Amino acid sequence: MHSGGLARNRLSTTPSEAELSLERLVKLHHQDEFLSEISRGFADRVTSADLQDPEIRDSRTNPRVLEHRIKKQKGYAKWYKLKYKQVVAKKEFLHLVLSDPERITHGDNEDFRKLNLQHRAQLESLKQTVEDVCLQLDRTSHAIKDREDAVKSGLELGRAISQRIKDAKLELARMRALNPNHKRLPISKVNEMLEAQDERLVLLHDEDSNVKAQVTNTKGSIALAMKELERLRPERARLEGSLAQHLREKAHQQSAVTNLCVWRRALIELYSKSIGLDEVTVASENELHLVYSSPLSYTLSIIFNPASQRLVSARILGLDIDISEMVEVAVDANDVVGLINNVRSQVAGTQSWDT
């Protein structure tokens, strides 16, 4: 009994102020009273040093510090919840030690469970409400900031325009001072000048429109020409290839003809030397002179018909030889080669008789 009395006296000491406040908080059943209590507790915990913080000092007028304020309130609520749990545990311990045990039935547990579910639902609802309010405040703060920036921009623009107006007024006053009334143009003259400038601008605008239309047409023509050029490029490449092939063939043929001409020229020169023919000259458009130096020196003059190119007559210059019969036979047969051979034979025979 003595030991139990000592324990009862030791456990029944006077509670602290925090325990009394927590015991009073346990008796609160409504969320509004709980939140107001938390707010009052947060206000009590704000020190003079915190009042120097502009975020805390301007929290009621500046919506951007609301998130910081809510974080501090949440921290204080967690601290208060922990203290609450400690006091409740201590009270239950004291109740179990100092008082007779009360019988808790299944119905009491069911009532506690339903009450706990209601409190949880109310807490979730409050949390959702707080989140919605925070989101709305954040959006409102951004909108207010944007409007503030727009107002500042408008004020800056207004100041700039006002300054320009002042500068224009000063410039106008300076121009009026520099240009007396007798040097200024009358309004009618200025209006005439403006009308002339307007007409000039209209003409320039029409000319610009015409030039733009011409440019558009020219661009269209250039586009068509470029398409035609692109279409003709393969044809050009083909024709250039054909031309190159033709030039190669022509060069080859020309080379062959040149070689043939050189060979024939050499053959003619050799034949001319073998028969003693020194030179062939054209006396007129229808007369040909063949100059021989071997076996005797003489010239055979052959005359052709200019129209038909047939043999008409022939004679020997430098020798006294009669070739009239040979000429008649050759003219009838139009045999120039036979005439030349017969004359050479006649001259060779004359030389042998002379020898």
C-alpha cells in the first residue's frame, strides 16, 4: 500500500503548460477550431527575428510567399501532432496506472473506427481544399505579376511617348524661332505640295505595280526557259556526242584522204619523172599545157570544149611534128590519154631517127 501510494503521488505531479494546452486541444472536435488553434499557435511562435523577414512580414499582401507560409504552418502542425500523440500516450498510461480499467467493448471500437473514418474524410477534404486554394493563389499571383509587367511596360511606353512629345514641341519652337513668319509657306501652298506629292506617290505606286507585274512575267518566262533548257540538255549532250563522233570520223577520214593524196601525188610525180613531164600549166579556162623535157623539150597544148569538157584540138609547141591525124582520131574518141601516149611515141621515134 505504501509503495502504491508513493507511485500514485509520484505520477500525479502537476502537468506543464504544454500538457495543459494539449489537453485543451484534445477537447476540440471541429476542424475550424483545430485550424484556428494551429494558426494562433503559429502566430505565437513568430519571433521578432521572423518579423524582420520580408517574406513573413508581407505574407498577407504578397501572394508569392503563401507557399512558404503554408510550409511553416505544416511543419508547426506536424510538431503539434507529435506533441499531441506524446500527451495522449502519457494520459493513457497515467489512466491505466492510476484508475480502474474500463471495459472497452466491440461497439466502442466500431464507434471509434467510424469516428476515425469521418475525421480522415474531413482531413482529406481539407487537404484538397488547401491544395485548390494554393493552386488558385499561384495562378492569381502569376496573373497579377503579368498585369504588373504589362502596366510597367505601358508606363514606360507612356513616358517615352511623353518625352518624344516634349522633344517635338521643343523642336517646333526652335524651328519657329529660326523661321520667321515671312519665310514660312502658307497653308494653301503646303496643301498644293502635299497634293502633288500624293499624285507622285500614286504614279510611283502604279509604276511599281507595273514593274512588279513585269518582274512576275519575266520570272515566269525565265522559269519556262529554264524548263526548256533542262529539257534540251539531254538533246544537247546527245548532239555533242554525235558531233564529237562525227569530228573523230571526219579527222580519221581526212587523215586517210591526206595519206591517199600524198601517195597519189608521189605516184604522179614519179610517173611524171618517168615520162619526162616537167610541168602542167593552165593557159586558159579550156587550154592545158603539158611541158616535157625528155626525150626532147616540147610543150603539148590540149584544148577542150568549155561546155562539154570534151577534147577539141591539140598541137605541139617547140617541135616541127605533124600530129593532125592523131588529133582527129583522139577527138573522135575523146581519148586524151591515147593522144598523149601517141604524141610521146611520135616524139621518141623522131629522136631515134635524128640520132
